[in-house]
Amino acid sequence: MLFIKCDELRPGMRLARPIYSRKGALLYDRAHVLKDEQSIDNIRNFGLIGVFILEPAEPVPPMTQDDIEFERFQTVMYHDIMEELARIVKTHKQEKFPNICAQIIKNYGNLKKKITFQQGLRSTEDYIYKHSLNVGIISAMIAHALNASLSEQNEAVMAGVIHDIGKLTLSAELQSKLKCTPEEISTIDAHEIAGYPIIDDAFSALPNVKRACNQARKVLLDYRKGNETDISKTLLSARILIVAGIFDKETAARVDDAPISEVLVIRRMMQRSDVFDPKVVQALVDSINILVPGVSVELNTGEKALVIKTNDIDFLRPTVLSFKDNSIIDLSNRRAYGDIEIIDIMKTMDNRYMMDLSKVKGLGIAVEEPEYV
């Protein structure tokens, strides 16, 4: 699978992922062949920076119905959020914002199962909007897993979507930059603070939204500077925003930088309980699929392995199949394998995995088999 910029698309290429309109209508399905320049021009007019293209002999990647719905939902909400944030910056008033957050909670704040969290590719121009949407979705899932009240969940989602509004006045490069100089950090912080009067005006009836954004900003600023942090007196919505924001930022797929794996990000969070509330981090782990059957991993022994059974008690210690000798390693058995651990995930380009689960079942291991479309 290749990522091809729209200017480099050519007739005969096959789409690897579906393309939706701003209203969520399917325009081009997976495996659709770009037959002529007209179809390519249509894609360029959607405002996309590029699309995923299948290589000549590559099969269509697996997607479940949940995966497809997640991509459709992201497309629709991305455009709604972009328009609404622009309106709030200009007028200091919200119009569709409550409905946007209600849609996020309706779709991802009441789930009874984990989801596969798919990261779409981001450019410097669309980073803030896609980040805001994903932080809102993750916040909804975490709040639900924590059994937070509806008002707390609503505050967390609103803070997740609105928290970066001040950054919209930054240069596109600084809006999404991962590694910043001390001077750049100060500039970013100043723009975030400048956004708070806007949040104050737009959410005057919900003061905890601004308060959560401000508390999360201060904790993360101290964290980046290497200062001591304290989350004991912060709002629940602020603690959720800290975890959701960092998780999305560091795992995001970018045009100019490779993402960090979910395993590494969560492991780092677990090592800093003064910054990342352990209960909130666990709620994140309980909400998304990470080390599930079909994921290829690297062990600290240098071996490569395939996850064949999830560990619901400790997701970092699943059962894996070693590529070296086809041996089964149950990492939950610390007496036998206590010195072995997963250090990272080996990913495909769009983070999807597929395996023959019938063979795993033949080994006597019970696994849930997803319904691929």
C-alpha cells in the first residue's frame, strides 16, 4: 500500500480505502479503479492531500463494518468541526458545537466493546481539526469506561474538541510540530492562552470547559519542560484531555513524520502517574484494540512474534506465536516467561491486520473472529 499525493495520481490506480463526501455518502469504494483524469480531478476537488493506493498485485486490505463506519464518521465530523471552529474564532459564538459533541457521544460514548482506532493521514493544514475530532472521540470513550456522569462526559468531549482553538492562529508548521524548541513552546503556549477568552465567550454557561483546557495545558507544559507536575486537584475532564490529547498526538499518522506505536505511548504514560492518571490510562486501554490477534510484535529477546490471544487483564502480556520456531509463548505466565516482554508493534501502513483464525482455533485457543466486509 502506498500513499500517493493527489497531484501524482494516475489512471489505472486502485483505491485502498473508501472516499466519502462531506455528508458521508460513499463516493469511491475500496478497490475502485481510477479510470480517467475526470475521476482524479474529482478526488482533487475533495480537498484531500492524497489517498492510499493499492500496489499492482496487492489484495484489498481487511475492514470490518465498524472500521468503515468509523472512517465515514470521521469524514463527516471533520468538516463540521472545521466549519464550527472557524465560526467560533470569528464570532466567539457556537452554533453547531453542542450537536457535534452530542454526535460524538452518541456514536462513541456508549460502546459496549472495544474499537479499532484508525488514524487517518494528516497534513500541517488539517492537523488541528483532525486532532480535535479524535481527542473528542477518545475522550467520549474514556469517560464512558470510567462511568462518568453525562455532564462530565459532555465537558470532556467539549474540552477535547475546543482545546486547541488558540493554535489556529499559529503557522501551519507549529500547529502540528512534535519536537519544539523552548522558544517555540512559549509561542504555542501564548497562542493557547490567547484562545481562552474565545472559549470563555462561547462557553460562558459551561466554565469547566475552559477550566479543563487550562488545567491540562499547565500540566503538559510542566511535563514538557521537565518540571514537577500534580494532577490531584485537576478536573476529571482535564485528566481525560491530557491522556486523550497525548495519545492522539503521538500515534497520529503524518505526512512528514512517522507515528509512535500505541504500545510505546501507553507504556510511557504508565511510567508517569503524576502526569497521566492511571485510571484514565486504563480506561483508554479498555476502550481500544491494541494487542489483538493478528498483530505482529517485537520482543525484548529480538524475536518477532504474532499475537494470537488477547490478555484482558494485562494487555501488554498476550499470548504470541514466535516466528523463530512456531512456539507459543503465553506472556501472562510470568513464572515461565517473566523476563520476556513486548517492546513494540510491527505495523502495516494503515495499521490493519488479518490472519487465519481457523488455525489459531485449531490450537485450542478461543479468539473472537471479526466479520470482514
